Amino acid sequence: TCALPISWRYALIFLLVLLIVSSCFAQLNLKGVEVFTGFAYIIYFILLSFNVYKMIYNSSIVGREMIAAVFCGFIMLSTIGSFMFLSVELFAADSFSNLGEGVMKYYDLRYFSFITTLTIGYGDIVPQTTLSKNLTILLGLAGNFYSVIVTGIVLGKFVNEKRTIK
């Protein structure tokens, strides 16, 4: 039998299909492939994120596994933001100011996504369009809620764990 839960198996199958389809489209040089791939990756990471968040919520013990899941959940949230921003930039060029060229655009948008999720906001990359501004607000709120809610869940479980030990 397979040790992976059914939802993880579906996520892995989805990723493999996505990789095959996007590589076929890339070989044909079809327009819009990058946007399609970006949206597909967003869906993929959302599916994985829900599994991680469910694990955090259902866990009863605060241990290394839970801390690792919290960290992975944050990275996935930021990665979803990276692909959202990249899809917007590919769909409507110059949606963000001060981006590099070519591959550097993705790295700059990933950096911007993490800075936004962390609610730091250095101001070196700035959203220019209404859509990019709204997505930046959404990701900033999601990062803030993630920090507050997940911290509350972990602390609550930690306190309950200490009470049952006494």
C-alpha cells in the first residue's frame, strides 16, 4: 500500500499532469502558456496548503512536526502569492515597478511576495495596476491572518498540553 494519504496522491498526480501539459505547450510556443501554468501552480499550492493547514489544526501535540508544518504553510502561502503576482505580470506587463528582466522577474516577485506576506513592505517593488494592488492587499491580509490564527492555534495547543501534564 502507499503510505501517502489520498489527498497527497491527488496533489502529486496533479503536479505531474501539470508538468507534462505545460512542457507540451512550451514546445508548441503557444501564447498564454505562462499564465495557464501560473494559475495551475496556484491551484496546486492551494491544495497542498489546505492539507498542511488541516494537519496543523487537527494536531494535538506541539512538536517538531507541527512547527515544521507551520513553517511549510507560510512558505506555501508566499509561494501562492509569487505565482499570483507572476500571472498578473505575464497577463499585464508592468503591473509592478522595479522588476528585473527575464527570469529575474520571477525572483523579484517571489521576494516581493515574501516581503508582503511578512507585512514588512520595503517599498522597492511597488504594484502599479488596480489588480496588482488588490492582490497585494489580499496577500498582506492573508499573511497577517496566518500569523495571528496559526500562532493562536499553536499557543492554545501548547498551553492545553502543559495543563494536562500538571
